[in-house]
Amino acid sequence: MEIKLKQNTLCFKGILDESVTVDSLTDWFEKTFSESGSKDVSVDFTSVKYANSAGILAWIKALTSFGRPIVYLSAPTWLVLQFNMVPQMINNENSVVKIQVPFYNAQTEEEKVFDYTIGKEIPILDSYDKFDIDSKEINGETFVPDFIPERYFDFIVKNKNVFKQNR
């Protein structure tokens, strides 16, 4: 996986897998923290296509070792699913600015993702069981949400204090 520091943000590209080590991630966190002068480190996973369990484990160990807050600037759908399955990814310390939300067009069988900002398009709620996201019209074609809000946004509910603090 390729890692670059761009304007105080760690930008990742490729696949988060066994080739990524805890030490390399921790070194990048420390470098970014010291160069930015910020209280947290911002990360961007927009260009990461996939992660396997070895990559997720290395990421969690690096987060624990680093011990400071991480701000996920943009999280693809695979990462949002990980937020919901692996509590240590957020753990009431780390926050998320934007997430990709999946949509589907049944007629064309086309999938699209759209960026939504937490605290704006996605309000911070105690429950998302009655929350609806409107369909999207693109070039005359209708794309409907392709997820269940109370499941997809569960990581927000479980970590709402950190999201409320960062807004």
C-alpha cells in the first residue's frame, strides 16, 4: 500500500493487507503528528479499494500504539462496514468526517456511491431506525439507497459523543 503525506493528511492508496506493518503505520502517524502540530492525525482512505483481516489487525494495533485521535476524512463503504464490525476502529476517540454511501439502480443494475458528511447530510442521532435518505436522480435515472440506515450508521450511534464533540 502506498502512503503519502499531503497537507497534514496521510493519504493511502492500494490495498490494506499483510504487506502493511504496525511499525510503518505508527511511524507515519508519528511523522504526521510531529509535522502538523495538530492534536490528531487526519487520514484519507478514498483510494484504498480493499482491506483484509491482516491489514485491519495491523491498523488497529497501530492505532493502539499511537494512542492519539485519528480523523478519517473520507471513508469508502468497505471501511464503514469495518467501523460497524470492529469497535476499535473508532472507539469513542477517533472521528469520521465523510463516508461513502452506496446507491443502486435496479433497471440498469448500476451501483454508485456518494459522499455524505456526518453532522450535515447524516445528522448525529440516537437511532437511525426511522431515518431515510432520499433517492438520487442522475441523468434521468433513479438510484435508491442500497443499505439499511440503522445498520450502516450504527458506528455513529455507538460513538455519538466523539461525533458531537467534533462538530
